[in-house]
Amino acid sequence: MNYHTQHAPLGAFASFTLGLPGSRGGFGQSLCGPADHNVYVGHRCAKPGAAWQLLPFYRRPEKAAVAAFTGETGKVPATPPRMIDITAVTRDLGWASDTWRHNDFSFRLLSPFARTEDPAAMTDTDARHAFAPVICAEISYDNTEVDSTVELLFGLGNTEVPLRPLEDSCTDLQGFAAGRGFGFAARPSDIEEPMQSLDLFDPPALDHRGLHLLGSEAALVFRVPAGESRRFPLALGFYQAGIVTTGIEASYYYTKFFPDLEDVLRHGLAAHARYVAQSEARDAELVGAALNDDQRWLIAQATHSYLGSSQLLLHEGRPLWVVNEGEYRMINTFDLTVDHLFFELAWHPWAVRNTLDLFVRRYRYTDSIQRPGGGAPVPGGISFAHDMGVANQFTLPGTSSYECTGLHGCFSHMTMEQLLNWICCAVTYADKTGDIGWLREQQALLLDCAESLRRRDDPDPSQRTGLIKWDSHRCGPNGSEITTYDSLDVSLGQARNNLYIAVKAFATWTLLERAFATLGLRTDAEAARASAHLAAAAIAAQFEDDTGTFPAVFEAGNKSRILPAVEGLVFPLYLGFAEELRTRHPGLFAQLSRHLCNVLQPGVCLDAESGAWKISSTSTNTWFSKIALAQHVVRRLFPNALSEAANQADAVHARMQRSTPLGRFAMVDQVHSTTGTDLGSRYYPRIVTACLWMEPQACPPNQESVIRIR
Amino acid sequence: MNYHTQHAPLGAFASFTLGLPGSRGGFGQSLCGPADHNVYVGHRCAKPGAAWQLLPFYRRPEKAAVAAFTGETGKVPATPPRMIDITAVTRDLGWASDTWRHNDFSFRLLSPFARTEDPAAMTDTDARHAFAPVICAEISYDNTEVDSTVELLFGLGNTEVPLRPLEDSCTDLQGFAAGRGFGFAARPSDIEEPMQSLDLFDPPALDHRGLHLLGSEAALVFRVPAGESRRFPLALGFYQAGIVTTGIEASYYYTKFFPDLEDVLRHGLAAHARYVAQSEARDAELVGAALNDDQRWLIAQATHSYLGSSQLLLHEGRPLWVVNEGEYRMINTFDLTVDHLFFELAWHPWAVRNTLDLFVRRYRYTDSIQRPGGGAPVPGGISFAHDMGVANQFTLPGTSSYECTGLHGCFSHMTMEQLLNWICCAVTYADKTGDIGWLREQQALLLDCAESLRRRDDPDPSQRTGLIKWDSHRCGPNGSEITTYDSLDVSLGQARNNLYIAVKAFATWTLLERAFATLGLRTDAEAARASAHLAAAAIAAQFEDDTGTFPAVFEAGNKSRILPAVEGLVFPLYLGFAEELRTRHPGLFAQLSRHLCNVLQPGVCLDAESGAWKISSTSTNTWFSKIALAQHVVRRLFPNALSEAANQADAVHARMQRSTPLGRFAMVDQVHSTTGTDLGSRYYPRIVTACLWMEPQACPPNQESVIRIR
């Protein structure tokens, strides 16, 4: 259990991060990693001089603050707190809860989420509840078998500014806040004593209330009488007023319903039981899923990090949905949106539409395209920017914060991939939700997308082969397009003639075929179907009979083997027509099956040492979000490829994420497949795509899968 | 020149801190120390591959940001910048400017300030100019003698979020900002090239504009053709919208006039010439003062730190003045207000009145008093809280963030001292400004103050001795009052029977006498005069003829010797009636003169090793603000006490503040008198009291001394 978890409300781009033993965490607003607060949680026997026993979520001593005033150096406190040995603690991470137990003591943090419909159509009461920037917690002790009183403590230390007692601003809350931005509260009737000092466990001074307002350490003490079992609710809240972004000037959506932090905390306590019920419902759903414990844990941890990156803004009176890109904080990175898609369709499908609309409205562009190595540019077509900006700073229309020119690797353009992503997200959204009205509004755009897609095979229809061979002119004469797998080697880095892109494009044509059919565009549907066939044939032609695999890149004798060969099939699978495709393209599917059987072997796409899945045979940089996606497709469509070794990898993946190198940053995407060290994409939302594992086995299209998930 | 300086606009509680070689600084909003930004300032020959020569205000390399994306570790950049050896640089700190010169290159930062009247009565245009949260800078090169083009660079790195190009939000500014909070700008016509990257001097990627929006490093490049001399203005701005405080909910006053950061920067450039003229006027005034270079430097550095702690808020449509207490960030700490008084009366006298009114309205209380060691409390009288809160969090009425109960040292109550401080500030304000209308409004309060002061001698008039012997009941049965000198030993720590407090109380009675006379309260003036005589006699009786000194505390055989024996005389001196007092109390003045002659000796109140002045013979913790004040009183009233050693100490004090231990935190108040290390009160405003040294030699009351200072 060497890991932090992001305990986060939906849409506040904020996390109360906790869990890595021996380290700090606490309240983080829009950070790229854990905050640096001591979190004091524990219990003691209510006898004079009894030491607090605290969970190991702090670093002591805090004498610097005292010395700054008195010029004195530290001394050992009379009764220093005792840090509980983590081996004596059990921890259970649920889908929407995180519980620590130490003998009769327990502490849990809740990150409830629930299905929401379009916020613009919600009642204020419902929206207030759904988007409150609050985390619920509960501290409890079963003292029924004991004959002495026990005290419980929840507190915070090492905050950037001294804390302030909430009792100074309202009578119905007891707790502490740092300025106007965050704080914690309980019901005054539950509190035995508030504490605040420069040093909570050895206060150099206390005022008439027993507090010291200069203190950056504060806590609430609860009392459990002998023979009783008590459970005390806590609310942990965030608040940011006013405009928080640039480029597009927006404020937090919750500011429509909450005037300040106090009101957030008040709501957190008042609605505590409802939030608990929501959390427990989510927990039960995950427990009820046909998954092993490692899989459940991975989903739970991934969902927590997703929520921590989520951000619902208010712009010109309307909701604006953002998922920030973990430590990078890029806004709505499109190649993450396409992976968040499945979770969002289950829980807040309006968010998908909201993001797609913003990509259309502001982050669409029309480019020229060029042959590899430059040459005269010719008209390309439409595509979409890689992202919408970074760290609350929206970029200019049609541009991303990430993409640069003149490159063949990291930071180059992803024009092709984002075009595929828009189509995949749009058709999947419309198909899954049945929002055909919206699909109809996109008709012209979908046709433009199809044309853009074809031209990137070749502008001259007679030259088309079914593979993408042209790069966006935005790459410049000395650059070429890349894929989302930017930090990998060429096996996944290059967009042109790439197996991953090729299969994804094949799948995209099948989606377009369905969309055009739905829209009654029979000719276009037929054309899309023909393009799918062309793509399928082109891919099939690259199969190496001798090795029984596809090369990752259809150029330069590439010998890499990759799992994302089948990534694109997730959409047909999700929408329930993958088996229909298999029937249509038995050869390709058989080749993909053979490919998977041959690559899911130790030393190829299973790390020879650790046993972890690897997305590429030629890179030890593997991305867990994409592993999760590949696992889903393989399990559902190519189960024969699942060797015993491949099946056992969940334990490896979970162990890596639960261990110190990764666990410092909650969920990490880019991992060294052998050593399990973090290579990038820390504190990352994308792995929520693992929620696909909870999809029912056969899911017909146009039905609310969420009903069955729940 | 091993020191940081806070370059700060008036009233923004913000500093652009720069100057300590080999360290970072940059934009800090309401911080307790320097920010952590790389500041890139320098020049290069405009030839391919020529290295930038940069002032040493950064730490390299910045490869972590790149590695986070690419997973790659650092490499040496092709043409790394060369850090200019600080010994090749000259630095001149003026009263409102700071200039670095390296050969023909120069860079200066300006912190202009000017006399302001009540903001509520200012025109919007004047207020906008006076309170703009902007610092002006100027980068220049004299290329007249050279036949090749030179490029100049100003930039920032290691910001908390990637920077954003201002050209994306407006056409009339070129520069970069971090979110909505701070940024730098120049005129677009001056700019040769903007730069932004993950690594400014070895960019892994650049977009079509030659920028990379993910970069937390950005700069502006200027060009100076061969044979020309060029000077380019820069504006460095801060902005915080909305309510920024709790307890009293207030926003920044400048938000009345500036809608956003861009407008602040725009103003900074438009008004650049005017700000330059203001800065140069201040610089000339300091140069023109009859002071030595060390004294001038100390005043300049102190004024910069004062400005960095200053904060003008807007509350219910009216100005609310705050000076934050340096690293501690306490709001309007009263024992600092009384030291800021002289600078504020010269430059913004309305601020004094504003603070005094808020103390009366919200931070006044009526206490009970007790004999030392407890006993039954009896009615005391009015006094004022030590401070108004901390870090933008205002405390409840009548309470401070600092004061605690049951203590004899640091964090105890300062009831007596704050009572004296209110009277001293109020009478000095009214007398100096001639605001007799305001004084009249305080008439009842002044009478209450006098009564409270007397009762702290003894509640029974027949028992009064002229010394303060009772403590506030707020101290509790196990506590006693302290003075502002909280971290010193008992020589200055204890309020009761304390020489410093006794002389200050004596002076306070003389101020009350003047105030009551002005108000036509002849009887009360007579009574105040009698109290002054009683106090003078009580103090005189404590003189030790054998040692020729006063003990610091009139109890327990105390043998400490202190310089603040004469601190209270600063008010009569400032108001021009000190010589009148000497005539009235020749014995006491003669004793004080002997005292000073005897304590201003090595090993007593001159540090035997360093030669620095020490406020107490028994503590090596010395406070430079109080040294400055004592120096002023000694020089003007007791010049005979100035030995050669005492006179040479300015060089010692300046050297300590300019050296690394202190220089890391701009101006530091609490210093180890022997080693010159920092003991507390870093980044501190209080030393601005050194501006007293600029007072004209004889300053009659009721005249605008500022006219002569300027």
C-alpha cells in the first residue's frame, strides 16, 4: 500500500491526496502532483499524557515555524505523537472510497460520483450536489469493548498560510480553512476540542480559546465514550472564485451554486449521508464486477486520478468541460479524451458532447498535406488540435499548446490521430447515447472528416492504398506526424504507415459507415465501407507469415511488434458490432489473433523480467492506459491469445502502481516495464479507460450500458 | 552585493525579488520570502552561436521539464548561456531603483513611490497611477563604440505554470504571463523576438511562431544596432481579482482601476517615463541627504522591503491600509505601525489615520488588570490588539493572531505597549499633519487612553509611582505582559517595570499633554504633564550612579543595559519639542546621556567582536529597525554618546545586510550581532524607520517635513 490516491470531487480540478506512508499530501488545487501538507489522522486513549497514534501521513518535527518567531531551535515534545506502523494498518481502496483501519479505529475518504445528465438541464439542487467541490471523510472508533474513553483526531499541518478557525466566520461549522481556498469542517456538536498551534503536539503558546491563530497546524478532536461506537462525518472543501482561465475566460461551474468555501463545507456535512450512499453504491458495483482484486484496485485508483483532473467550468452561462492532463495539465488533450470516452459515456455523457463541440467550434483547423520528406503541399482537410491549452490557459483557435514544427518525434503534430479521435468519439457518443439529433448536426462535418481522412491516404483517389501516407504541412518540410505514443520509439511514434493508426483508421471507417447509415446517407455509407475494406486489405497485406505478426511500421524493415495493433477495435467492440466485423473481415481478424498470440509472449510484448504487458516489443516505456485498453480488446475479441503469463500480469501491474516509485504520484501512465519506475504521465487521468473491463460481455449498441454497469 | 531586494509597487503585497547572485527570485504574490523563478537578464553579440551572457539570477540546467515529457535525461545545450561573474558587475541600489551594469550593458528595476493624499479623495487617474501593481524595468546597451549588433534578453523561468504569450490576448503588448496573476511586457515595436520553451537555451521543440506554449521559460529579445545606444522599457505586473481576505472581506484597491493584468502592464509601459522620473527624483533625494553611503544603502534596501509588505485594500468602497509583517505576514502589527509611522507621515499620511481608525473601530478592547503573579482582577481600561490577523485573514474584533495566555515570554500580550503605540501614533499623526479635526474626534478616546495608562501604574491613584506595574488580565494568572522585543531576554521582553516602556510612557504623557492642550482640555493637559513628571522622576530614581547607567528592568537586580532607553524620545524629537523636554527634565536627560555614553561601548551595546550596535547588553539578538531608531535619537539628542566605534557601525550594519545570511531575505530585522546571521523577521518592512535619518536637523511641529525631505 505504498501509494497516494487522489480523493477528488468531480469537476473541481482539485485533490485531497493521501496514502503514501511517510509522506505528505493534503489539499491540492490544480497542482501537477501531491500537495505538501501534513495530514494528522489518528486516535488516543483519553488519559493525561497519552500519545496520539497517527497514520503515517506527515513528517515531523515542525519546529521551524516556532524557531522563526522565537529564534529557538527545536526540542523533543513532551508527548510526541506516535506514527502508526503501516504494517499494522489495513487499507481498502474502493471505487469511490478509501478506508484505513487500525484495530478499532478507522478513517475513510469518499469520492462519490454518480450519473449526471447535461448540467445545463439539471435543477440547481441537483447540480449543487453533483458538482460541489467537496470530499467527504469519516473518522470512527468502535469502543464498545473497551472501558476507557478514546479521542480521535483529524488535522492538517504545513499549510502555505496559517489556518483560520471556521467558528470565526460561522456558527454551524467547526474546523479550519486556509484563506478562502480550502478547509475542513465537522458538526460543532461532534467536536470535543479544536486545536491550532505553531506545533500541534507541543504548542509553544495558546490563546484564551486554546488556539494560536499563527499556526499552520490545526485539528479537530472527537471523543468516543467507553462502550460506544462512534462515526463522525467530515467535509473537506475547495473553493476558487472568479475567472480562473485565460484565452477562454471561465469560472468554476460550482460558483453558480456556492458563494464561498463555508457553504461548500456546510453542504458537504448536510449531504454527507447521501454522498456516503453514493460512494457505497459505486464500491458495491466494483465489488460486484466479474474482475479479480488487482483489476478492481486498478480501476479504483484510476478513477480517483481521473476525477482529480476533471474540471467543470462556467463560460458565458454554459458548462465547459475539461479534463486536465495530469502532471502536464494540458486542457482536453484529444488523445486522452478518446480514452476517457468510455467512462464518460457511462457517467457524464454530456461531457463528451461538450468537448467535441468545443473542438469543432474552436480547435478545428484545415491544413495542407505533404509527402514524407516535404514536397509541394496540397489541400488536406479538416482536423483538430492536440489540446486546448495548458494549466487553465486556453490556446488560440485551431492551435494546441503541445504541437511544434520540424520534428519527427515528441512535440510534433498529431493531425491524423486527432481526426480519427474526433470521428471515433463523435460516432461512439451518438451511437451509445442515441443522440441522433446531435449526429445530424455534425453531418457536414462528418463528411468533411471522411474526405480529410481519404486525402491523407492520397489526394489522388487513384493512388489510395488504404494506408495513411501523407503528413500535415503543419509539420514543416523537416517534420512528420506522430501519434499519442510520443515518447516511444518509432514503433508507435510515427503516424505514417503505422499499424496502430492503420487499424484505428479501419475501425473509424466502420464507424463512419454506421453513422452515415444512421443519417440515411447510403452512398457515403457504402463509400466508407469500401474504404474500410481497402484499409483491411492493406493491413492484411503487411502480415508476415513467417513471424506470424504484423510489423509496427510498414516501412524501412521495421521489426517492432505492438499491442495497439488492436486498439482501434475497441469502438466496434464497445458498440457491439465487432463480431460483425470479424464476419466481414475473417482474414484480418485471424491475422490479428495470430499477431496477439505471438506478441503476448515473454520478451516480446510481455516484459521478460517483470511479466508486465508492454505496448511495444522495442520499448520498455509502456503506458498503462493503453495496456488496459489492449487487455480489454484481447480478452473480449481474442481470448485465445491470453496465455497464462498474460493473464497473470494484472498482479504485476497492480503491484507496480502500488509501489513507491509510481505510488508517489497516484496513478502513473508511463512506466518502465521492467523496473516499474515512473517515466512520465504522473498523477494521470487516462487510465480510467480501464473501466471498460466492467462493460458487460455483450453490449448491443444504442443501449445504456450504464444501467447494467450500475 | 550578496543580497536580494524586493522590487515592489505600493500596496500590492507583491514583490519582484532579485539580486542575490546564484539564486532565484522573481514574481512573488503575498509570499513570506523570495519566489523561486529564474530571472534571465543579459546580452550577447548577435552572431550565430554566440552565447548569452546573463546576470547570475538563475540556476541551470532546466532539463527536468523536458524529461517529464520525453523520458530523456539532460544533455549539455549546444550554446549554453554564460553566467556573468558577479565581480564584473556593478550594482547601485537607489531609494527607488536598482541598477546592474556589465560593461556597456545595464539593467535597472524601478520601485517609484510618491507622496499621496487620501485615496478616497484622489482622482481615478491619479489613484490608478499611484496604486498600479506594476514595477518598471529598463534594459539597455550602449553600442555606440562597437561595429556589431548586440541582442538583449529579459526572461523568466521555472514558473509554477507554463507561461502564456500576451500577444494571444492583446495586440499592444509583447511579453508573457503566468495565468492571470503576473507577467512582464514590452512594447511590440521594441521586440526583436519572443522566446518560449521547455528549455529557453536548448529548446527541444518550437511551434510555427518559434514558441512552445508548454514552456515555463520565456523571454523577450531586443536588438541594438551597431553604433547605437538603446534603452527599452519593461513592465512587470501583478494582479489578483476578487475578494482576497477573510474576516474583513476586501479586494485590492487597484481592482477599482484595472480590470486585469494586461491593463496593468499596458499602464506600466504607457506611464514608464513618469515612473522613471519619480524614481530618479527619489534617488536624487536620498543621494542629496546628509548621510554616508552605508546609511543611504540601508534606507534604500529598507524602503524596498517596506513596499513589498504594503497592501492597499478596498473594503465596502473605501481604502483599507495594511502593512504585512514580512515573513510572518501579520496584518498591521501595531508595534510595526509605530515604526512605519515616520515614513508613512512623509509619503502617505492617510495610511496612518486609516490604520488607527481600524484599530479603534475593530481592534480596541477593554480589559481587566492584575498584579504580577495574578490576584483579583480589577477594571483596567482600553487598549488595542497586537495585530489584525495574519496572511490576509483578519481576526475577530478585539483579538490578534499573535497574543496568547499564560506566558511570560514570546506570544504573550502587549496590552501596555499597544496602548502607548496608539497614543504615540495618533498624536504624532495629528500634530504632524495638522489634522486637528480628526484629533477632536478622538478626544473621548484619548481621555480613555490616559485613564487606562494611569490605571496600569496602579488602579488606586494614591499608589501610583509613574511606572507600569500591572498586567492585563488577558495574560492569565500565570502570565505577564511582554513588549515588542518578544524574542529577546528579560531586558526587553518584560513590559512591567521596564526602562524602555517607562521612557516611552513618559514620552507618551508629553504627547498627551500637547494633544489635550490642542483640544483646549487644559485640566487634562496639566494632569498629563504631572504624569510625565511622575514618570520622569520614577525613571530618574532608578539610575545607578555607580555604573552611570539605568538597569533595563527595575526588578530582581537586573543588570542589562539597553539602547531603547531612549526610543520613546523619538516622538518629541520628531515633533520638535525634545529640547523643550530637556529643559523641563534636565536631570533625566543628563542621566540618559550618561547611560548612552556608557552603553555605546564595545562589549555593552556595541558587539565586542563585530562592532554592531546591540539593543541589549545581555542578548546577541539585535533588531536593526530599533538600532536605526536609537541611532537617530542618539545622533540628534545625545551626540556626545557617539564614540568613534559607534559612528563606524553603519558600515558593519550595511555589510551584514549585504552578506549572504541576511541577503537571502532582502531586509532582515533580527540579526545575531556577532555573526550577522538571521534570527528572525526576514523579508521585513520595519527597518523603513531608518528614513528618520533623512529628517531635517530641526523640524518644528505642524509643518510638512516631507517638503524638505523632498
